[in-house]
Amino acid sequence: MTRSRAFDLVVFDWDGTLFDSTALITRSIQAACADLGVTVPSREQASYVIGMGLVEALEHAAPGLPRERYPELGQRYRHHYLESQHQLVLFDGVLELLHELKGRNHALAVATGKSRKGLDEVLHTVQLRHVFDATRTADETASKPHPRMLLELMAELGARPERTLMIGDTTHDLLLARNAGTASLGVSYGAHEPDGFEAFGPRAVLHSVPQLRDWLSAHA
């Protein structure tokens, strides 16, 4: 007997959830700050901003930098990130996970702090452009944890909050889900330490892609 779906729409964060990019983003933020001669954030401080929009991320990573220099810092970040972007890959098992969800007729979406240009480029690189039914980026709507990303995705795909699941590796993702009234899952292998996840009420915290795949197979 086939189990009915608990969720019609499954929404993924990108960096640190599907794509193994956390370390490069962190190093690129640190290198950009060093280029401009501002205090270099620690690994924890730099990784905390992953998932935010670029301006919000720079405000947190380099709070002492005058706002008029944010474009310069952003340019240096992009330089360092693009220099090594070709080395990045999906986490092992992600492709199989996404295809299994599609096979069970879930709608799939991405809600990310990346720019539209950045997300489109990487989706093309990993040949996933046509796997997702809809995507939202930080430069075309409100940044996490504002609920607008999820609200827009649900409206576009005709999903109700109680039938939507958000999956991410940061507290920004889990707070986004709570603000939008959806369920969430946390994954501990990305940017944020999972100690603070429980405060946002995720259904579970998973520690690997295989664990995530098993949970979704059993509960989604």
C-alpha cells in the first residue's frame, strides 16, 4: 500500500544543504575582508552569514566597513569565490535524493541567499535547472529570515503552509520556515552548528545526506 504524501512542496536551501560550498564561501569572505584591510572575521563569524543576502552578510561580516565600500567588498568576495567555484560539487547522494522526491510527485523548490545570476549559473553547471519547479534568490525578494521567499514559492506552486517543508543548514532557514508557518528540517553538515536549531522547532536534525534521504522517504 502506497503511503500518502505528508508534504506537497519540499523547499531546499542551496549552499551547505545541497551544494558543498560552505568552506569556500567562508574563506572568500575572510579573504575579501583582508583585501580591504578590515578585521577578518573568524570562521564561525564568516559562516554565520551564509544564507543571508549579500548586503546583510557584509553588514555582519565587516561591521566596521563604511557602507559606501560594500560594493568593493562584494567585488573582492566574488573574485575569491569565482576563482575556486569550479571545484565545488553537490553533496554525495543529493542527485538521488532529488530524483526520488520527484518520483514521488513532490514539487521541489530552492530558497537561497545567492543572487539570481549565481544560482542560475550553478544550476546550469550541475545540470539541475529543470529539476526544480520554482526558485527564489535574495536579490529578487526579501532575504531570509523574512518569510516572503517561502510565501512566494507556495503561492506560485499552489502549496499550503501545512503541506510545505523547508530544509536548510542554518538558523536563518529554520526561522524562515517558522515565520512562513511551514515545517522544517535542519541539516548539521553545513554552515551553522546545530546546537541552536532546536529553538526553531525543526521536525528533525539530520547529520548526513543519507540520513536526510531516509527521513524524507519515511516521513515526507
